[in-house]
Amino acid sequence: MIGASLSRWTMSYFSVALLSLLGAEALMVSGFGFPSRPITAPQTLVLVHLTVIGWLSLLMSGALIQFVPVLVAKPLAHPDLPAVALALLLIGLAGLIAGFLDIPGISSTSMPWLPFGAMVLSAGFVLNLWNLGRTLWSARPIGLPARFVVAGLVSLAGVVALGIVFSLTLARWTTSEVLTTLTAHGVALHAALGLGGWLGFTAMGVSYRLLAMFMLAPEEKRWTSRIALGAGTASIVVLLVGGPACLLFGLKLDHVLVVALLMASICVVLYGHDVVRLYRTRKRRHMELNTRMAAVALGGLGIAALLLLALAALGDVARYIGAVVFLVAFGWLSGLGLAKLYKIVAFLTWLQCYGPLIGKRATPRVQDLADEPRAMPWFWLYFASVGAASVAAFLDTPLVFRIAALGMLVATAGICAELVRIRTLKSVPTPMLPEGVQARPRLILPSLER
């Protein structure tokens, strides 16, 4: 790939992640999984893991292999290792889905899909953890956004470990009483570490840098940011250490989850304060589409946090947890991911196509690669559909949810079409198109050129 600062595999991660999102939304439209099925049903587990691993985790992994070197000003330790990791993650995810489908007898094979998928999936995550961990370690001492990423990667390690335990127990490969107890009562722990620690906390760290970079806002080291880091890290430690300890000693997990929720709430409030400060102190007065949509996504995070606190106070979390998780996954994390992708794809495409031409000829601006008026209706349709689907999930009206999910699917397809237009330089005037191979950068697989 042209440009030494570009990761050759980031766009591959992004492309597969978007296909997984479209697949998950299509399943929701068809009534597969929650809320048409119980939250513990195998179909819901397929939908959850396709969303959390296939979409959000691949999206985050692709972003990290590109932006961790930016955060620490060091090259990625093993530039080609993400390709191997991606292959393992896809094979592992397919095996995991086959294993979930085998639970109710939808498929009947002698292949132990669940442990196979979990092991291969874990190998893929471990490779990325090793690669990113070595890169971060080589850059010590690291800045605040990178510390958020470190805490998120530690959470990922916990999620992977619990996933292996669950798969071995469900496949009856172990009869250990300790592991059986952990499987029976540790699902909430697994979900909290995955959505809150790995995806949520890492997204916070990356967004600190991306929002400041794309809005030209000053990156000041403020006490609110440091306390947000401390509170979020404390929440992760409580889950990683306190959760298993409670289960092993026969204590209720509820108290651990409440303490972790309170710590996470402090983190969210202070993070929100810092984001508002970035918006207010930005030098780029005109907000681009990605920053406006990121603000809407962050609003979804605030609503989800308030709802979760209210439900915890009322003691009614179990009844509505599926709807809250949906709002977190699609209102905040997916909304933020799609908004930032719209800018990141344009930024990476511009670097690849026009970076080598700087000083040699006139080049367009990064924002010239995108057509914001064309894309804006798709983003508004997406967030409106997520809002409608969230309300339908709370009210337990599956048919309304499926109609809203159709809106999400159409909107996501429209956003993907805009990303393809950016990648193929459709909005760039013909006289400003680069010559040669740069004029048609690949959509999924990278060029073999170095």
C-alpha cells in the first residue's frame, strides 16, 4: 500500500465488519433472535456474536492497527500479522455461529463447533493483542488515549478467557464445578467486559484522539480525563477480579456489577464532559458530518447510561437489559463507528491516493472525497430507526422492531454505498484524479505492493 503510515489490512477489517453489520440487521428484519426470541436463545446468541465480534470487534481491531501507531508515534510491531489474525477471527466466528445453531438441533453434526470456534477465535484475538501490546510497550511512557486502549485490551483478554470457559463447558469438554459455576452465572460478566470494557472503553480512548484531530481541538491533559481513565479502569478491575472471586466463593455477582456500574457511570459523565469541551474549543468552526453524527451517537450513550442506572435503582434490569444492550450496541457503538468510518475511509483513501502527490501537483482536500449532502439522509434514517427499534424493544413489540430494523438495514446499505463512492473517488473531479493504480484503490484486499 502506498504510504508507509498506512496499515495494509485496515480496509479489509472494515469491509468484513460492514458485511457482518448488514448480515446482523438482515437477521433482525427476519425476526431471528431478540426480541422475537428470548435473550438467552441460541438464535439471539448468533445475532449477538455476529454483531459484537463480526461487526464491532473487527471494526475496532481494524481501527487499532491503524491508529495505535498514531497514538504512540511508533510503527506497528508486526505489520502483516493482522492478516493472519483476520483469517482466524473469521474462521472462529463461523465455527462459533455453527456451534450456537447446533445447540437447539438446528444443525446436527459430530463436529465440536463451539470449542473449535472459540479456540480459533481466541487465537485471532491473541495475535492482535500481542501485536498491539508490543507496539504500545515499545512506546513507554504512553499518553492518556493509549492508556484507555491498554485497559480495553486487558478487558478483551478477560472476554476471550471467559468465552473459552463457556465453550468448553457447553460442549461438555469439562465437568469442573468451578468452570460450570462460572458458565452458569458469568454471562453478565462476559457481556459487561465485552461491551463496556473492550469496545466501550477502547472507543473512548480512540475518540479522544480522533475527535481532537478531525475538529482541530486542543488535546489538553485535564483532571477530568485522568479521573475518567481511573474510574473506567477501576470498573474493569472490579469485573475482572471481583466477578470471578464472587462466583468462586458462592457470593452474589449483583454487588460487583453495581459497583462496576457506578464506576463506569463516573467515567461516562467525565468522558461526556471532555467531549463537549472538545466540541466547544475546536478550531474548525464548521462541523463535518462525521462529528455531527458522533454527537448523536454520544447522546445514545448518555440515554443508555441513564436508563441502566434507573433500572438498577428499580431492580428491574433483567427485564429490560436486552433493550439497553441494543441501544448501547447500535445507538452508541455502531452509530459512532459508522460516523467515524465516514471520515476515516476518506482520510485513508486520500493518504493512499494523494499523499505521494503532495508538492507535485494540486490535490483535493480530504473532505472533497465525500459528498455529505448525499450521505446525511442515510445517517438520520439510521439513528431514527435505532431510536424506534429501541422503543419497540422496551415495549416488547417484535413486529415494530422488525420494521425499524428494516430502516436500519436500508440506512446502513446507503452509508456503505457512500463509503464505496469515497473509496472509488466518485466525488473527485476528473482533472484531479490521480494517475495509475492509485486512481482505483482496492475495496477489501490490499495491493500486494509495498
